[in-house]
Amino acid sequence: MDKLQAMATFVRVVEMRSFSKAAQSLAMPASSVTTMIKNLEAHLGTPLLRRSTRSLSLTDAGERYLHACQAILADISSAESDVAAAVQAPRGRVRVDMPGIVGRAIVVPRLVEFEARYPDIEVVLGLSDRPADLIYEGIDCAIRSGMLADSSLVARSLGELAWLTCASPKYLARFGEPDSVESLQAHRIVNYLSNATGRPLDWRFRVDGESVSVSLPSRYAVNETEAYLHCGLEGLGLIQLSELAASVYLRSGRLREVLADARCEPVPVSIVYPQARASAAVRAFVEWVVEIARPVMQ
């Protein structure tokens, strides 16, 4: 039995949560994947997976073995990448996921520079407010805002984003400007729906040195940043969004910041990737994003 191949196959089965999907991704017959896992379990003398017709889960031994396999395979990948990087320029495909506003404002305008520096790297760029599952969806790296929940990912800080409460001059002329967080209850609000929970996000402020989260009723709720921004521009209500998204409209006067004294704490932004996917191409893209994003977000 090829132990490294068996380890890699076991990890892929867990990542894909399916024997058949793992076999397809590895271009192997499903029966070969099943046999390899059975032989691996026999070699180790313990079951690694619990199987049923509808689910696949790890045993306690499988959980421990998974972490060990991931570490071993990551070390091998890193060693190979280091050797390859020393003799040739990075090449290959990098699948990336990031919020639409970050992609449009920072990354896409400078992709020509990345191409000039790394002509052999192909970038598949996904722009979405929905946080993707990097392992399950086969994504190499992603930009995330807020505190990171998955500690298994390698994270590089890109800086912070300020969040503002804004309204259009049209709205303010009709309804006036809120003079306190409490006065928001009497205003029209456009809520942003969390793509993770489907529920409106709380509005966040800092009042008398304390962080405050407020749940506000609304006539309109939107789950995509660009549409949310346009609700504010059209005067449908107050909105709360990143300075990165609002800046061009603040400069032109199409939006005005309100409750500036109650701005919440800035939100950290990071680029993350699974160590097992840290090819030379992925690391080159990550370093480039850090280079171009930090001056904008600091």
C-alpha cells in the first residue's frame, strides 16, 4: 500500500464528504477509493470513518489521523513548492473568493499588474458576499472580514475597514438627520441580510466608549452589497456599510455620513488559505494581495 496516496485519498474523502465525489476529483474509480480506505483502516487496526447511506463522519481515531495526515501532506507540499520556486516562476491556477466590494475596489483594478509579474498563474476570481467553504468548494484562498472562526486556516492580516452610517441628501431633506443612536428607531432603515443566517445584521456603534449593537426594524432588507448601497443612494433609508464601499459616493456628495461620533470599531480584514493548498502560485497571490491591500486598509 502506498501510504502517502492512502493518506491523501483519506483526506480528500473527508474534504468532499463523499467517496464518490472524492473519486471523481482524484480521477479514480469509486471502488478503488473504497478499497484504499478499507486497506488503510485494516493497516491501522481501527475504523477511521462512520458510513451510512446519507452521511459520513469521523471516528475519534479518524479525527486524530486526519490532523496528522493534513500536517504531513502540507509539509510535503511546502517542501515541493520551495524547491519548485527556486528553479522556476510560480505557475498554475488559483481559485479565490472575496467580497464583491473588495474585489471591485482593490483587486480587479490591479490584476494587470499581477499578470505582468506572474504570467503563468491563472486566477479564477469569485466575488460574493456569501462566505464560501474553502475546503468543500475547492477554493485556494479567500478574503474575509471580521473575526475568523476557522483556526485551521492560515491567515494574513490586510488591515481594517471602517464602517459608516450613511444616507442620501434626498433622504435627509425629507426625514432629517438622526442626532443619536436612540433616534434611529424613528427613521427609515434598510437592513442588510446575513448570507450565513438569513437574518438582518445588527447595527453597530460606539457610545460613551462602549460597543453597542442595535436591532432595527426596516421596510427593506437586502443581501448583496451593491444593491444595498443603491437602496441608500435612492433615498430608501439609512444604511450602514464599509467606508471602502461608500467612499466614492461620500466624495461626490451622493451620500453623507451621519452619527460620525458613534462610529463602531473598525473591522479586521484577512486573507486566509488552507495550509494544504499553499502552492507557490497561491502564496504568490496571497503576498501580492497583502502588498496592494494594506495601504488601502491601514
